[in-house]
Amino acid sequence: METQKKIGVIDYGSGNLRSVTKSLEAAGSSPDLVTTVAQLEACDAIVVPGQGAFGDCAKNLSASGMWDAIIEWIKAGRPYLGICLGYQLLFETSEESPGTKGLGIFPGKVVRFTPDAGKIPHMGWNQLKDTTGPLFTGMDADPFFYFVHSYYPIPDDASLVSAYCEYGGRFAASISSGAIHATQFHPEKSQASGQALLKNFLKSLN
Amino acid sequence: MLAKRIIPCLDVTDGRVVKGTKFLELRDAGDPVECARAYDSQGADELVFLDITASSDGRATMVDVVSRTAEQCFMPLTVGGGIRTVEDVRTMLMAGADKVSMNTAAIHNPQLVADAANYFGSQAIVVAIDAKQDGPGKWRVYTHGGRRPTELDAVEWAAEVARLGAGEILLTSMDADGTCDGYDIGLNAAVSERVSIPVIASGGAGTLDHLTEVLDKGRADAVLAASIFHFGKYTIHQAKEHLASHGVPVRL
């Protein structure tokens, strides 16, 4: 029998995490909110949701001491799911907060959509293209997910990309590298496709 | 391709849906949470709760409604009505809303839009604009559910709230609202051309062609509709199939 993996949702005080925890519950786990390094160490996998601005998030995570712990966690190859800002933070810098360093796990930068892409924020349901990797197992081609963001990462290493999306050009909608996964879209707001993705993430832990 | 969104709107007072929904076979058609779940399963792209409660007791009820909905529906949820302060915004977001819509308070205190956008991000802040035509190509902003005229021009006000940090505009034509004769295409096109944030068209939907028209000619990014869905005239899925058959990108 599989034992239930302990999922920690990193709470850095930037807002409501109810939809993230509830959707993880609906996908079959019992997540706990994590606010300290000690709590983090007790987890089998962590989910870093994203709300607010890049700079504030980095500041709050540093203040709680979790910044370095998350870097070590990821470098040790332990399971990670980043959502929105939890995706963008994996890179080195962001145009949203010049001067603030990201976690720097992957080389690359976070840039803002240019006005010719369309309305900003890119808000609503958009289709993924060229999905690959464990998060998308069993899903139809070109699934719709819910996006709301004005910035997106450009990974230097294109082999990390597990899905693209079109908005005034192609951008990397998600990445996967070993047990590290991250999405620009919001699985917790993406109804059935979001649930399928979260279940795939949970399955990948076994 | 980014899909055009279809957003049902539920008017709620004292924790109950006002215009009783007659679609599907709901155990309690007046329960906002049950209505939200039904729309969720129909494939609505988002949901809006408009709180029209007058009393403060009712407000606390609304927080509970939002919280219970957010626990069961994994779709974006906007709450509007009676939002006056940054604290009101915070309360609704913490209860589980993804976006909060403000109307009269933004007009009386435009700094509220800027402050709320600063604290919570533009993506969480919707400004609702109620507009009535004033002359050819001119629309005036009204408050208090369309009863009180202001000095504001709707297109200029839309540009101003976008500048202040609003992430989206919910644009209601007071002329079209309740008529079922179609959206105000001119108003929607004028605002959508002026601002670089998404515009949700509201007021006037009676047929599925009305949805097509405002998303196409009216250049809206999303449509808000109440009656045509609540009374079971059409399902969300029928609406989307109709739009798709007319070349409008939707999530089916």
C-alpha cells in the first residue's frame, strides 16, 4: 500500500492559499501550510504558489529563512511544484523587480509581455502546445489552462520546457527537470485539466 | 489561442441568489454555492458574485458564501458589491475570491484602485463601470445601480482606472441592461480600443448571437450574462458551441 506523501504548501504571507490547498485535497492529498524551515524539512514535496510581486515574494521568503532552504531543497532534487510566481522565482532576474535576485536554479530571466502581444495581463484560458513530461500524462493534446500574469520566464535551456503557450508569440508555459516542475498557469483554477495535472504531480511522487 | 470567456453572474442578497436559477435540477436553486457548482460543471470560464445585500450582517454571510464556493469550485471567482476599502478587498480575497470588483467606491476614491492594486496586484482588481449613452459616441458613468449620474465620461474613466492599476474592466450598459436586445456594441468597442486591459461586456444578452456580436464587433474579451443562463434558455456549453461555429475562440 502506498503511504500518503506529505505535501507542504509554502505560505509566505502573500495571500489566500485556500484554492491551492483545496485543489490539492481534491486531487487526493492532505497538504499542510508551511511557514518555517523545520516544517519544510518534514515534507516529501513542496508546492510554491504565486501571488503578488516577484520582489515582495523574494523578500518574504528571505525573511522567513525559507529562501536558502528552498534553494537547497531544489538542488537536492526533491519534489517541487511551482505555480505562477513559484515558477518565475526559479530563474535569475525579473523585469518586475529589477535588482531583486530570483532563486537562480535555472539560467534565464523573467520578462514582461509587450503591448503588441495583446491585453496585459494575459488573463483567461489558453491552450498549451507541445506538452511533454509527467505532468501531462493522459491529457488530451493542447489542453486549456487558466492564466493570469503579465510576466513570463525565458529559460536559457529550452530542453526544460514541458509546454508552450501562444500569446503574441510562444512562451514557456511550464518546465520540468527531474522532480522539479513549475507552471505559469494556475492548475488550482483550471477545473478538470488542473485536477488532472495535480494528480499527475502527486502520482510522480510515488 | 486565448479563449474568449463566458462568465455567469449571480446576484446574491443575504446569502441567497436573487433571480432564482431554473437551470438543471438543483436541490436548492437559491443557494449560491450550489449554483456555482452547477456552472462549474457546465464549463463556465469564471464566475461572478454580485453582493447586493444592504445590511452588514449580510456581508458576513457573503464572506461565508465565497469561502464555501472557493472550496468546491476550482475556477476563477470574482466578488463585487459593497467593496469600499482595501480591508474589504483583503477580506474577500482571503475568503477565496480571485478578484474583487469595485464600482462607486472607485469613483469616490480613485486612490482605492491604486492602493488595492499595489497590495494585491492588478490581476485581483476589477473596476465595474455602469454607463449610459449621452450622445453619439459618448457615454456617461453612473453610480448606485444606474440611478446617479456622475461627471465622468465612460471611456476616459476606463482609461483612468487602467492607469491606476485595475487589471480588468467590467463594463455594463445601463441602456441595454435588462432589455435582452443585445449588448451596447459601440460602448464596448470604444472602451476596448482605449484600454490595454481586458474588458468584460455586460448588459443586454438575450440571444447567443448577442454574445458573438459583442466579442467580435464589440471587441470584448469576455461576456457576463445572467438571465440567459439562469433561466435555462441556454447552457454555457450551447453558448460556446455557437461562438465556436462563428469563429470565436472558446474553451470547449
